[in-house]
Amino acid sequence: MLKQLDQSIRMVNHYINQQWLTVKKSVITSSKRIQSLTKQGPTLVKESNAKKSLIAKQTDKVKTTLKQLEAIEDTYLLLDGLLVTHEQLGILKKQRPDLNQVIDIRALPAITKTRGFMQCARCLNTDRALFLPFPCGKCHKTDWYCLNCLKYGRLASCQTLFHLTIQHHQTKPLQTGFQFTSTLTPHQERASDQLVNAIQTNERHLLIHAVCGAGKTEMLFRGINQALLTGKRVCVATPRQDVIKELLPRFQAVFTDVPIICQYGGSDDNHKRAWLTLCTTHQLIRYKLAFDVLIIDEVDAFPYHNDQHLIKQAARALKDTGTFIYLSATPRPALVKKRYPTCFVPVRYHGHPLPVPRPYFTSFKHTPLPKNVREAITNERENNRQLLIFVATIKQAEALLPHVQAAYPTLTIEAVHARSEKRKALIDEFRLRTIDILITTTILERGVTFPSVDVFVLQADHDVFDEAALVQIAGRAGRSKDDPTGSVQFYFETYTKAIRKSIKSINKMNVLGERL
Amino acid sequence: MKCLICLTDMNQAISWQSLGKRQRYGYCADCEPKLKLITGPVCPDCGRHVSTGAMCHDCKERRGKSLSYNRSLYHYDGASKALLTLCKYRYHYHALTPLKREINQGFLQHYGKLKQATLVPVPVSTKRMEERLFNQAALIASLINRPALSLLDKHHTGKQALKTRQERLDLANPFYLTEGKSLPKGPIVLIDDVYTTGTTIHHAANVLKTAGISEIYSFTLAR
Ligand SMILES: [Zn+2]
Ligand SMILES: [Zn+2]
Ligand SMILES: [Zn+2]
Ligand SMILES: [Zn+2]
């Protein structure tokens, strides 16, 4: 079966190549003819109207062939590097009957089994518990299907995964309509230059280690522009949906001529492709050898560091000649050990040092809102900042809310977590300052920026608050130029390694920042 | 064990009782579908919940019944629809497996007295089988502790869910007997995932009746 498929694919490939060449040839010859005709034009046209119509005909022909070329360009954007199931391929073929003629379809067995080990070709999962057996009604034996990536379309062991590629694509420069006028700080400038350089020289890896609030996004624009100008395809992947939605308008304002698509679970753009893709790291599962530049934001964050498959999927989505850019405020030791070329930005864009967390031993045995926390809230109310209170679990957030509301009846206090229905609305309201105190789980740990907040972490000794999480949380304070300081307080029963290390690392950054 | 829906790890409490019969498939507390069992009086023919226990309008209208009666386990509402979609259209074979005990109990409650019954799953067309690689009715039949026999085949007619009620009623009988199978002696219980208009099950029952089966019942997961 596979052999047959392979053969037919080879035939299709051959056919495409020929098609491509004929299209190209006909464009060249007809444009040459037009040139020659128009040169003679002024004298000839008067003599004969027939010639005139001939010119028109030729122009039309060129136009249609140009259209064909554009269609190939579109197809490239739409399909190159896509991984699809049998069923998805069927849908694509229905939409585009000429599919076989424009693309190269490679078949990969969906689940490979070697010496009892199974691997899913799409999500690269190897966990045996995630492969479920079932009696296949087509081949009448026991097949397996991968539960890990079921939501992207079921893959069973007797099925194939198809990798779509277009070989005869010529990169052409792209008009980007680059509108970026803000001035960068010297640190941002240095990082930006290094990024441009890495992309120009096709470097494989670059780690940008920048503190929270260093202005990472601004550092990216020039590099991305450089890539797009040379016809490279760029993808910016971040772990959180909220962040993607925030980034989109900023990118649209800078790259005014580039269509940008935004992919996350449940977005409308999932079937579209463009030169510039913003997506969640999970969406990279759809691609193989698709991008020239892949920028991965918050490499240290959940779910990226938690799921080894996501790292492999990201690596697969990048072309062999592509450039990997990692962004992180708190790179994990495993990444640091790889010793990739690193660009270090230890200073925030406004030049002020990071607020250093203050640790407080506090017992939460009797109440979710101990007396010293309440006093601290009362004290901080005087400085006119909003307050973000981080807790470890949804349960804790819900338990704490009535206590805080009872203690401050005049203030607007809300709680937000992954399962709250008004999640987005509450975050927007907090940004508009109509909420005074927001109790949150780690969902607001990164990416989102509020101009002027104080940050408390209750039960900071909980497992979910690892070093990276605490550094990120502390990084929510003092983000704006107008209010570059902010109070960060950790409350806990045991002084964990994570708390100690997070404070140490923030202090270290501040020392490094001063030296520069 | 992982939750079949959200894939989170579920730590099973290991006790002496649970050691022998550890389940492989389950839902976590958050994903546990909130299925509602059909209880109380039902229409004697189609098994739909009717507060008076009288025959419903649809069943009164129906002519030429080959089916003795239908019984169903759950109400066909948001929860059961979502679960069946996961199974039938996202092709999650094991989406229903954790319901094995409840399905068995439900079956015995209605058909426990039919000791010699043979289960006949309502078939899917070859085309559908090629996409799905399994028949959800056969899957449900496999969860019931009775012998199952695939006696029927089906011509391809397109997606049921996309058709209007009238279109479905108008369709000619898409079922036919599988060649080379000998008919079982006792009663037959047709098995399907859902009974909506009943057209599908009545078509299947008609074919079996014509073939000479006298006692035909049906059991579906939802109604
Ligand atoms: Zn998989
Ligand atoms: Zn199979
Ligand atoms: Zn679950
Ligand atoms: Zn009825």
C-alpha cells in the first residue's frame, strides 16, 4: 500500500516539476513577445488594428500565467510544511482539485512500532499509556490510536500522516510596510542587532535572556522585518492564548502590509497560512519544515518545559536552514547548558531596577487571610496602586475572595482563574482600573502587563510556585515608566529553595544591570 | 491511568479490593459526563420518557411495526450528545468504554429476561467504516455481556446528522442481510448509539423480520 502511494507521489512530483517549468517558460516567452511588440508599437498600431488586438491577447495571456504563478505562491503559503491526516487531505483535495499537481505529498506511517516502542508521527508521543488499542473494522486486527493528539484528528496505526511540501518555490522579497519609529534603549538596540545578524547569517540558535519588562517585543521587530524582506517565513509561538491576542494588534501596527494570522485552539485562522504566523506552542504540531524563523517566547514556561514533545514538535516545524530564537526571563538550566549564543538584557526598558520581593513567614493554618497580610494590604492601599494577589489553586482563590471582600467592603475585589467564565472581561476591567484588588492563580503569571500594581503571593511555598514562576510574578510590578517601582511580597510557612533562588536571581540581575 | 478526555493523570487508590480489577479507562472528576438515565414511565414502544406512560404520538403514527419495542439508557441531551460526538465524529473509540458497567446494568434491566438473545449492531456503510475504522454500535454491543453477531450491511447514504427529519423518513431502506450468515434461533436485540426518529432501527428491524426473525427488540445508548 505504502509502496504504491510512494510511486504515485513520485509520478505526481514529476508532473508538478514539468508543469512548473512550462508555466515559467510561457511567462518568459510571452513577456518577451510583448516587449518586442510594444517596441514596434507606435508605428505598427497605426497600420493595423489586428496587431493591436494581438498585443491585448498577449497581455491577457501573461496576466493569466502571472495569476497561475500567484496561485502557486498562495498554495505555498497555504500548504507548504503542513501535516494532515487522510481525512484532512480529502477535504483539501475537494477544495482544490489541482492539489496533486501543485504539491508534493509525502506519506509517513501514523504510528511507528519498533521493538514494542510506539511513537506517534504527529505529536511524537511515546508514552505507552496514551496509545489505545481498538479492533479495526477495516483491516480486521488490533490497531492503536494516539490519544495525545486526538483533538487534531485521530491517527490510527493503519493510517498515514501526510506531509505537504512545495519544492519549486522561489523566495522573493516581501513588501512589509514596516512602521516602527520608537527608539530602543541601548540594551534593546544591542539585542535587536544581534537578532538581525542571526537571521541574516542563518544562525541555528539564539537565546535572548531578557528580564521581565525589558521590552522583548520591541527587540523582535527589526529582526522579523529583515526575515520577511528576504522572503523568509516567520512564526512567533508563545505558550498562552492571552499573550497572542495581545501581540496581534502590536504586530499589525508595525507590519502594515503583511497579512498576519493568529492560531490558537479554537481560533478562526487555523486553516489559513501567511508569511507571519502568531500561534500558541501547541499549534506547532501542524507543521513540519515550515518556517525559516521560529521565535519561541517564554521557553521556560508551562507547557513548553513540561512537555518534551512540544520541544521536538517546535524543532520539527523549523526548516533545516532555519533560525531558532528563544526568549526567556528565566531560562531553565537545561537550556543554559546547551550554550547557545546568548544575548543578555538585564535592564528594564525604563532603566529602573527590578522590584525585589520581601519574604514574610506567615501561618495560613487558621485563615486564608492572616492578620499581617491584611495589614500589608491596608498599608499598600495608600500608594494608589492596584493589587494583584497570587494564590496557588482555584480552590484557594475562591476561598480567599469572600474574606478580602469582607475586610474591604468599599473596594471592588474579584477573583480570576483558568475556569472562570468572565476571565477576559475581568482582566480587561482590572486593566481599566475598575477593579482594585484582583485575586488570581498563576494564569496571570506572565505575558500580561498592568502599568501600576503591587504583587502579593500567598502560600508562596506551594509547589506551583517554582523559581521561574516567582521571578515572573515579581516581574509584574513596576512595569511602567511613570511608576517603575512596586511592592512585591511573598507570604509562606516554609522558606523554600524556589523562594530563596528567585530573590537571589532578581538581586543578581539588578547588580548586573547596574554594572552595564 | 489517564483521563480519556483531558489526559490528566489519575492516581488510583490502590487497595486490596481494587487490585484485581483495576480499570484501564476512565474519566477524571472534572470530565465525568453528566449523563441522565431515563427513569420513570416511558412510551411502551420507543422507550422515550412520557410522564403518563402512554404511547407517544410518533409511535401511534407508525405503520407496519417489525420491532417489538425499543429501550434506551440515557436522555439524548447536551452531555450524551457531546460524548457521542467525541466517539463518532472525533473517532475516539474508547470514549464510551468507562460506561461499561452502567450499559450492562441498563441492558439487564430491560432485557435480562431474554436469556437467549443475540445482539445485532446496526451497521455503518463501508465508506463510513473506512473513515471511522469502527462501528459505534458494534462498540456498544461489545460492552454488553451477550453474544453479538453482525447480520446486516448498509449502503452508503451520507451523514445522518446532516439530514432533515423528512429526508430521513423518505429514504429507502439502506440495510440488507450479510451474505453467508446463518440466522440465530432466539430473539434479536438491535444495538445502536441513539434512537432519534427511529427510522434507522425500524428499517433494520424490517430486514430482519423479512428474513424470518420473529422477536426483534432494540437497545440504544441515548433516546
Ligand atoms: Zn499523537
Ligand atoms: Zn486498521
Ligand atoms: Zn478529565
Ligand atoms: Zn413512542
